[in-house]
Amino acid sequence: MCGIVGYVGPRVATPLLIEGLKRLEYRGYDSAGVAIMNGRGVETRKAAGKISTLETIVNGSPVAGTLGIAHTRWATHGAPTTGNAHPHSDCKGHIAVVHNGIIENATALRHWLADNGHTFTSETDTEVLAHLIEASFEGNLEDAVIEALHMVHGTYGIAVISSLDRDKIVVARKGSPLIIGLGDQEYYVASDVSAILEHTRQVVYLDDGDLAVIERTGYRVLDLDAHEMTRAVSQVDWDLDQIERGGFDHFMLKEIFEQPQTIENTMRGRLLEADGTAKLAGLNVTNEELLEIDNIIITACGTSWHSALIGEHMLEEMTRIPVEVEYASEFRYRNPIVTSRTLCIVISQSGETADTLAAMREAKRRGARAIGLVNVVGSTIARESDGGVYLHAGPEIGVASTKAFTSQVVALALLTLRMGRLRALSSVRGAEIIEALHALPGQIREILDRAAEIEQLAEQYIESHNFLYLGRGYNFPVALEGALKLKEISYIHAEGYPAAEMKHGPIALIDSQMPVVFIAPHDSVFDKVVSNVQEVKARGGRVIALTSRDEPQLAGLIDHEIRIPQTIDMLTPVLAAVPLQLLAYYIAVKRGCNVDQPRNLAKSVTVE
Ligand code: G6P
């Protein structure tokens, strides 16, 4: 979603802030701005559009100064105009605020402030904060921020500077991540570690309810009653080359090609061949506690929700515990049946998705044990869950999730091994699963080696307006994911359906213009899928089939074949997802779309 960067130290702040914003641009990219403290006071520069537009403006009208804050926006309140871009100021231009999140009582506060003589220049909820801080200011910025924050409802990660208390950045968080980066006699602020990784790997993760005062000589963390708090310093283990494109045209393509390695990383040191199980130290749960679980709820959003559906199949099959999968945004607003014997599995690449976090908190509040399958180390879901499994897929920058998805499926397989072996899964079957897991990286390499074939295939479909993706069993969620990938980045309308369910509606759409992608590896439901292929062919549809071996039954029925290696049923989603990612990628690129920054989307959705 939106991104925040801040800097205080001996160096000129603007280039550092712009560089940081570029690293965060994947989170939100409709407008941007910087505010710098210089000899005259707070100076701001803003621009609608990409960071490069802001950079041009700053180059044309430079601002010098060694303390500043910056923001890249994904619009919630107010259109993505220059006027609505952050930082926002008070009436006199003494204060500058950047903000991620939503101030829910902004309208009421705006009226109250306007009645008290404040003049607003934007449509944003954030501007309310600047005026509240102005109204509360009595000589000390952190005191004014604390007073202002006591008046707001909603979520925020904020960074504030003021020419009236000029040598500090005050930051605070509630529901939106913020970290302090510790450099050599310099400090950074960021909503995401990628923004500052070039300069430091030593960070302090702030907790909800924290406020920090960052000065040239050090930083202090306070709560909203101004009591000093202690927060640990953590070491980030990501490398700079992981957040760079490394010769690939797009982050998405780089991340697709990283999958043999990222999957290996998800499994590394966790497979116990002799026992047919997995060692997951971070789960933080004993065998006795796992045996007490009598129902599982998996909750997530977007692509992570698709991996949750695959997890449902795996866990039910191997543990015989009933599993329910819920969109996090739905789960939190109904009255779910959760007991102390419920295991709530929360899946999130970013570990910051607002609905997923809220769903986890709700499940915990109702007594469930919550475990997180999270990629970003130190993220809020990772820290607030009772335990979990880190994906270790490395930073995912492309907005359309790829490598995180396959790592999520692998992590779910590991969890299934761990829980299954306590219940319905034999060591022999567990060992077979482990063998199949070990084969996955090489099998993905085989698929990637044939990327050029998929690129050629993509050429034939760039004019299509609609796509249907069909699969059954473990591959129904893959159909959903394939369709999501295509629509996210190419803007072609695409739907995923269980193959047999097609008869109950989507079949009406099938004609010679409608490409239908069948995920049809040689698994236990293959014969059933063949019948569905026939139904499409009989109506003139164009069939692209993902298969895993020569299948005479498909002869004459399919227009294009994409071959994937053979694996066990539960792992077919990992192999099937890769060519679908490539198909979506190449179609989108050939249509001239910006695949790393698709319109209207954001990488980490930190608002409801
Ligand atoms: C956004 C992203 C998706 C992602 C979803 C959930 O919509 O664009 O790619 O799947 O959020 O994100 P999470 O970080 O919780 O997995």
C-alpha cells in the first residue's frame, strides 16, 4: 500500500529519500512527495504519478537539508492528485506529516478543526493529523503528536517533522508497519525494510501503540502516555541483490525464475526423511497440543487465500481434521465458531494485510491458537501469532504474487507432514511426500527451461477478452490463481472454476473466442477432467491444457499443450502454477502492461 521513508543524519536527505521511495514504489504508486527541513523551515515537493515524476520536480527545484520524510501513496481518501499527495501540512506550513492507514473519524475531526479556524487544502484524512498536531503544539513535537493521536480512531503509521522543533522525526504506529533503521551516526525510518536495506540491516520494529522520537544523537521509543519503552534491535537477513531486478525485465519474471531456489529455501533443514515428517521449530507447539486440535480454520486474502484452499485439501486428507478456509475480510465480520481447540492458520506473504491481521486477532481473542505462514520476517502477523512457519522466499517485489504462492504451498505441505504424522499419515507415505518435495526444484527448472514455448503461446492470445481456467481437486485453487494472475496484470477478464461446475453457468460463455485453460495433470481426477475438456471442445472453445504425460484421451481435443513433470497429487499445484504465472506474464508484457505495478493494485494492503 503506501510507503514511508525518513532520514536524519549528516548526509543530504533528498536523494536518500527518493531512492528509498523507489524501492517502495511497488507498494503504492499513484503520487509521492518529500518534506525536508532546511534553513528556512519545512519545504515540500509533491507530484501525482510515479516517483520518477517527483524526482524530476526535485531535480528542477532542489531542496537541501539533512532531515526529511517522504511518501508514496495508494489513494484511499481523495483522488491521486498532487494536492492529495503526502506530506500534508498545517495552516502555517510548520508541520509535515506522512501517513499510511486510515483515520476513521477524519470527517468529524475536519469539521471540528474547521470550526476552530483551520483551513484544509486537500481531501485526505491525513491532513487532519497535521492540523491536530498544530492545535496541540506547545513547543515539543512528540507531546503534540501524542495528544493528536489520542483524538483519532483508525490505523496509522506516521512520520512527522516540524520547523518549530526542528531536529527530530516523530513516528508512531497503530495497524501499519514502521521500522527504525540504525546507521552510522544516522537514522532511517521506513514502512518496509526494502527502503533502507542499502544503508543498514540493523532495525527496530515498532509495535502497535509505539511512538518514537528520532534525533541526530539517538532515538527513544515511548508509549502514548509518554512512558519510555525498550525495543530490541534486529538484524535483517535479506540481501540488496534480492530487491534488485538482476538483469530481468521485471521483478515478476525474476521472482518466477527464483522458484527452484525459493522452494528449496522453504524446505531447507526442515525435512526428516527417516520419520517421514517435518521439523518446524517456529511453530511453538507441542505434539500434545497439536493432538488436542479438533478443527482448523485457514484465513488469508488474495493469492494467499488460494494456497489456503490447497492447504485445506492436504490437511484434511492427511490429518482427518475438519478444515475451513475463510477470506479474512469475511471471517472477521461474522460470528465464527472458534474454540480453544481451534487451530487458526494465517497465511500472508507480507504479514501486514489488514484484514488478515484483524482476522488473526479475532481468532486469538476467541481462544484459538494462531500460527502464521508468513514471508516477511518481523512483520506484524509473524510477531503477533503464537508461532509459525517462515516461507524464506526472500523479498517479493512484483505486485502479483508468484514465488510466495509456491512457497506457501510447500510450507503447507510441511505443516501437513508435521500434523499428519501425529494422526492419519504413515511414515512410508510421509517419506514419499518428502521425496516428491525434494524433486520439486529440479522439476520447476524443467518448466522454466521451456519458458520460450509459453512465450510463443502467449502471442496467440493477446487479443482475447476473456479466459476461463478450470481444474478439479487440488487444482481447482490453481485455476483460481491462474485466472487471478492473468486479470491482475493483463486486465483480461479471467475466471477460475471447478471444472465440472462449468456446466452450471460458465459453459454459456464458451465459443471460438473463449480460451479455456485446463489444469489436467495425470492425477486422481484426470478422467473426470477429460470429460470436461470434451464439453468445451463440443462447443468450439479453444483449449490450452496443462498435462503431465502423453495422454491419448486428449488427442484431438486440445489446441495447445503445456507439459509439466509428474508429481504426487498434493504437489501438482506447485508445478501447475509456474506455467500459468509465465502465461499471464508474457500475455501482459505483450499487451504493453506494467506487470510490476498493475493499475489500482497494491502489494501490501494495509487498509480494510
Ligand atoms: C494484495 C496483493 C496480492 C496478495 C494479497 C494478500 O492483494 O496484490 O498479491 O495475494 O494482497 O497479501 P498477503 O501479503 O497477505 O499475502
